[in-house]
Amino acid sequence: MTLQLCCAWIFILLLPGLSDGGKLLVVPMDGSHWLSMRQVVEKLTERGHEVVVVIPEVSWQMKTTPAYTVKTYPVSYTIEELDNAFHEYVATHLKDLPFPLNALALYNNSVHVFRTFFVQCRNLFSSKETLQYLNQSGFDAVLTDPIFMCGATLANYLSLPFVFFMRGFPCNLHYEAPQCPSPLSYTPRLFTFNSDRMTFFQRVENALVALLELVYCNGFYEDAIKFSSEVLQRDVSLLDLLNSASVWLLRFDFVFEYVRPVMPNMVFIGGINCAQRKPLSKTLLLCQRHPLMTPEVPEGWHGGRILVIPQDGSHWLSMHPVVGKLQQNGHEVVVVVPSASLYMKPKQPQNYTVKVYPIPYTEEHLAVALKSFINAHFIEQSVLNIVITMYQSILEISRFFFTNCESLLHNKDMMQYLRESEFDVVFTDPMLMCGPIIAEYLSVPSVFFLRGFPCGMDSEATQCPNPPSYVPRLFLKNSDSMTFAQRVKNMLAHMLEFVYCKPIFTQIEELAYEIFQKKVTATDLLSHGSIWLMRYDFVFEFPRPVMPNMVFIGGINCDQKKKLSQV
């Protein structure tokens, strides 16, 4: 519960207009690390937060500025000593040595650099005046680059939630600390210089290096671990300092990294690296920029052509404000809707283009079918009967909406229009699979906007770990803390998913076969999604790893709610 509150508070701090501003302590790292972080610090100040940056009196890039409060503390080294340590570090990286000599040279030099820079942390805690100021200031959170651990140690010392702003850790710590799966079979370790397509001998080498990580990482952080234990007056390990971080802001883009699951509090913010670059192409921006997080249209932005395939009902009420925002941000948006629907009314004034295709039922038939579906969820009966009743109602409503997709794909005029329009991306609620089929048919990338899937299909399609030992299955009312008997029941329900999920998507798979002339499963269709925009907040869900292209946008559900209070 404490972690949830911390994450919620930090999330509010980072959003514009939702609070009156918080008090944020920033513990940065010098050099290129600071050039990347400075942009974020300035933006936080612009949004009304009171930001205090604690820096050493001797540094390369960190200077005092009127934009935010800067607190300096004395240090016991000179700028020449910093320069010499860095020059030696760079020279070692440029030497062309074979493995393992290159690894040994880099290791020895890295240990020296880590010890040189960690002197800053000792000097910070030796400054009684600075510590007194920090203790009395009543900060809400700490933003820090944790590469040398000082910010993490200080946050633990002040008992504050903290956010990491970083590129990565040696020894795979940024995946081990948040308990992300990081298999040796295809995730190369530091110093091996392997790709993710390794030969058998490279995998053996990778496994040996992974075993050595525990040794050489303790060498990197030996001084930090000892000093943190002294400051916190308890034995601490590297993972103790890192695993209580509330949010990890990772300064790289997942599309350029090895494919691996991450935890939901790890947020990829690629592109914040030292200097301002040229704007991304419109295709990349379409995939990377979520419209609700972009209050202004960037300079030089010309927009893209977006095809929207929505789902009726509450799904559309959630998607509708996003579609409107996309149009406001300069995109050309075309929404394809059936002639009969509950909420997608083509005659209502819109700021985007609406294309209508005919379907063989009326709005009255749709209302009756939906009412029957809803009533099935409120019948009081035994657990077995509840499962059977809900399952039958899901099958009936799925078959009903399948007619929409079939009518669209068999409409020659509409399909010709979609082919000729040359859309850049398909934005869709994939619940009933029509959007993924259209995206595959048009050979364009797709962005999914959804709450979740039955049978854990979202996890299966994205290859996320989804162990039944602690992730409750559909129809069960278990928590993630299950007894042995509950785990057994959860496992049985998981095994049954292969049986009862198949009929739900049988018709759509047959339709996909008709369109593509090859066997395609529902999971195959979902696996092609470029971005998954998940309409919930990870702090209210069961903890589980997710893939980096799964973005949590909790709060977009049907209706606009009142703003959160600062408390």
C-alpha cells in the first residue's frame, strides 16, 4: 500500500495541472548524465514544483541558476582529479584488447572511477549544514540518477519515495532490482559485446559473465554499500538500495534494445540524451507520442493519417476523447463506424472524418442484446452457474459484434477506400479483433487501446510472463496472495482457458483465414500490435512483468472525473 501511495504521488508530481506543485529534491550525477537530467528539472520547475538541486562545489556541468534552487556542499577533490579519472576511463575504453583482457581492464578502471565519484557522497553526508537543511525542508520525493548510489542512499536516509532517472546499470541491476526476467539465453551481459543472437559458445560465455556479475558489481559498489550501511545503521545490499524505487525513468527507447519484459513502474523516455535533436519522423512520433501526454503540437509537426477502428459501448466512451485529441494535435483522423451503434453516432458534429458502413441489424436489436449481456452478470447463483452464464453471454455478444467486422471486411467500396487512403497507423480497440485484421490487411502498424483481454491473451500475445502461481485468472475472486488450494484452482482455470477461449474467437479466426488465405490465430493477430495503451494504472493491479511497448494510461475510462486533490 505504501508503494502504491508513493507511485500515485510521484505520478501526480510529473503531470501538469493536477496539483499545486510539490517539493522535489534532485540528487544528480555530473557530466552527460546532468545534461540529460537538466531538461527534466527545468520542466518540473515550469510546472509549478519547488525544485532543489544538491550539487558539489566542484563539477563539470552543474552550475547555479535562477531557474531553480541550488544547494552546494564542499568536496575534498579538485577539478583536475576529476579530469584525470575521466580521461583514464575513456582511454581504457578505446584500447583494442581481446576478451577477457578488455573486461579486466574496464573493470579495474571502472572501480577506480566509481570510488573517485563516490567521494561526493561522503562529502555530502559530512556537511552537517547541508544535512540539516535537507532534514528540515519537508521534501515530497527525490529525483536522482542512481549510478553512484548517493541519491538512493539519501532517499532511504530521509525516508522519502524516490524516482530514478537513468540510462542503465552495470551487472544488469536495473532489471534484477525490480525483479524483471532477464534470461541468459538471449540477453547479452556487460563486457561480452554479444548480440541477442548468440552461438552456443557465446551463450556459455554469457552465462559465465553473469555468474561473475555478483563479484565485480560488489567491487564497483563496495564503498557505496559500506557507507550506506553506516549511514542507515543497518546492513544493506545493492538490491536493498534499489528495489524500493517507486518509478524508474529509463533514458532509452525500447525499440532499440533487446526484447525483454519489464515491470510496470519502469517508464521508457528515450530521446532525453545530452542535446536537443531534430524532430522524429511522423511515423515514429505516431507510435511514440500518446496524445493525452502532448499538450502542445511540436514545432515542425505535420501530422499523420490515422485510421480508427473502435468498439461500441463504454469502450468508445473511453476512446472518444483520445480520438478528439489526436485531431487537435494535427493528425488527419478517420473513424470507421457501423450504421447502427449505441454511442458512435455519425450524425453528431465531430472534428474528425467519420465513415459509415451498413450492418444487418438495428439499434433496437443491439440494445436488447447488450441488456441481456449486462443482466447475466447480476444473476445470483452458484460459482459454477455464474461461470457458465457469463461465458454463454460473452459468446452471444461476441457473435453479435462479429457481424460488424464481417460486414466491414465484405464491403468492397469501404475496403477500397481504406486501401487507397494510405493510412500511417491503425488505432483500435482490439477486443473483438476487427482492428488487428484491418491493420494486417492494410500492412500498417497498429496501436491498441484496451482495458484487458480474457484468458490472459494480452500477456500471451506480447510474450509477458504470466505465472498462475500468483496472477489470478478470470472468473476467480482470488487475490495475488493465494493459499495452496487457491493456487491449484487457479492452475485448473488456467488450463481451461485453452478450451473456453477458443470458441470466443473461432469466427474471427475463420474470417481472418478467408481474408489472408492462411491459418491465423487470435494471438497471432494481437502479437503484431506495435503499442499497447492499457487503460488502467499498474499500482492498482497485480504486480507482473510487462513488455516495454505496453504503456499504462490509467484514468481514461468512460467519463471525465474531477481532479485529484493534492492529498
